[in-house]
Amino acid sequence: MNRMAYKILEAINILKMPSYGDSDAALDNAFDARGLLEATLLQEERDTMNLYKECKAMALEAIEEAQRDHEEIDDIREAAQDYLHQSCDGHEVAIYYHKAIEFCSEVGTSAGEAYLEDCGGIAQPGDTFGQIACRIAFATLLCECFDRLEEILEEMESENDN
């Protein structure tokens, strides 16, 4: 369960706190729960935006690199995907256990987990928790980078069509 889910459960528990018929206490509990949820959602949005921005920058760099050797959009796409795969593989969240664990606790990892399931599974025999976190972080970063790559390439194609 990620950090957001824990915060939602915490807010629910605040709402369940007994107010013993005291409407002011019940209202205070509701405000406390609302404030916790708003702060959690704001942090989740910040984390998502940072991932979005980082992956967009990585995708732009991959496209620039690919355009040095290729002109056709399909060739650029393939070269940029290779570049992104290598970049994500060398990213700190794919290498360092503590970075991966922190990353996985702060961003939604469903796309990365689905990617890994399609590739044979999230965990392999003998894996440690840190290795699994690194693998999930890598796959999540890669999926987000590929999404940003496609977004940019679609914009480029539509500009070329006009």
C-alpha cells in the first residue's frame, strides 16, 4: 500500500474518532481529516508532476540524441526508446535501494508493475526487497518516459502534417 492509501486510512480513522455527542469535536475531527487528505493529495500531485517533468526532460534528450542519426519518425522513436531504456537503467531509482523504496512509496507504480508482469513477473527467485523496489522503480520510470516520448512524438507528427 502506498503512502496515499495510508493517509486516507488515517483520515478515515480521524473521522471515526468518538465525539460523544459534541458537535464541535465532530467538526474538528472532520476538519482534521479534510486537512490531512488535502495535504496528501497536494503532495501526490507534486510527486507526479516531478516525475512527469523529469520524464519529459529525459524524453526530449532521447529525441535530440536520436535525431542526430535518424530522420524518419519511426527510426527516431526506436532509437529514443533504446536511449530511454539505458537512461532509466542507470537512473538512481533503478540502482540504489533506498532511492527505489522512496520512489515506490511516493508515486503510483501500477504501470511499472503491469509492465513487469508482462515481462515475466515483478520478483525473481532470490530477490531482496531492495532489488524488487529497484525493478519496480525502473519499470515505472521507463513507462512514464515512454508515455512522455509518445506525447512529444505525436506533437512532432502533427506539426509536420500541418
